[in-house]
Amino acid sequence: ETGVTQTPRHLVMGMTNKKSLKCEQHLGHNAMYWYKQSAKKPLELMFVYSLEERVENNSVPSRFSPECPNSSHLFLHLHTLQPEDSALYLCASSQAGQGKFYGYTFGSGTRLTVV
Amino acid sequence: AQSVTQPDIHITVSEGASLELRCNYSYGATPYLFWYVQSPGQGLQLLLKYFSGDTLVQGIKGFEAEFKRSQSSFNLRKPSVHWSDAAEYFCAVGTGNTDKLIFGTGTRLQVFP
């Protein structure tokens, strides 16, 4: 399998549930990202992992917890979410460093609905 | 700080007509510029990118974009639009010093037969 794969594609969860989103990349990239895409709002960068180390956390609430166990896998653990957290969550990967950057490859996203 | 502006929220064109989607960026040095397309319920797919060199870049699906430093613009063009081009288009700017892309708010393209 190639590219960036996200599972599940759709998720409905209650505000007291705990769930995880998974992202896997088969491109040999060294950086991975979580973005949130809400209706009528710009893409919001949530987390950046470079070489499995978190290098950025853009003031994301603690109810979102990322995990990057290796350079190919990225998780977003969710707990006690709010209805306003309903959105499309996009994972991306890139090969970056040494002053070079070639852009992202995105997964298809997970459509999250919090009820 | 870097920023990207896509002035047009929604554009409607007839199939076969030409298309130009506007993108303006703010960045002090030479940026890395990208155009992505997103179909409903899907992730973003890279159309084309500019790093340096020739200011007119060709992408997939017959798209091209021109980098104009004097206007801080990177507009996307297509000579003849197909119904399958209906989607949302995002312009993005990055640099070689960071691994982040800053996205515009997107332009939704609607194509009428």
C-alpha cells in the first residue's frame, strides 16, 4: 500500500468516549502532521512531528493527545470531546530538512462527529 | 509571519471556459508555493509547486500557475475547465527553514455544463 492512509474514515462518538485516529504513511517521509478542517474555517495545524519528536503544538486543547511511535505511524487520541470538535481531521507527511521541503502528502481524512 | 490570501471564496464557470484562481502571499524571502485540490470528503491532492527557477509551473490535470514576485501572487490557471474540476482549491506557502505549510481559506469552484 502506498501514500498516506487514515482510519477510520468516519467516526461518531459521544462526549464521554475515548477514541483514537490512526495515520500511516508508506512514503519514507520523516515528518507527520495533524490538521483540523472545520466548515468555513481555514485549515488549522494542530501538531507537527519531525523524526518522531513533537516539534509543534498549536495551543491545542489537552483533550487531543498525539502519539508518534515511529516515523510511519501517527495517532490522535481523543477524550471528552465537545461538539465543536466535529470536523475533518487530516493527516499529512513530508520529507523535510536541510533546507529542503517538498510539500505534504495528505491522507483522505477522518470525518469526526461528536454527539 | 507568513500568510496566504485567496480573495475568491466561490467561483462559478461554464465547462470549457478558462479559469484563474487568485492567491496572494506574504513572506519576506522567496517562498515555496503550492496549490492543492480537495474533492468532497477527501484529503488534499497536490496540483503543483514552485520552489525556484522558471516562474511558470505546470501541474497535473492541465493546471499551471505563475509566480509573480512583484505582485506577491501565485495564481492558478487552466485554459479549459472540465466538470470534474469542480472542487475546493487551496493555495499554500512554506519555507525551506520550517516544515510547515500555511494554507489559504480556499476557493470553491463550481462548473456548469
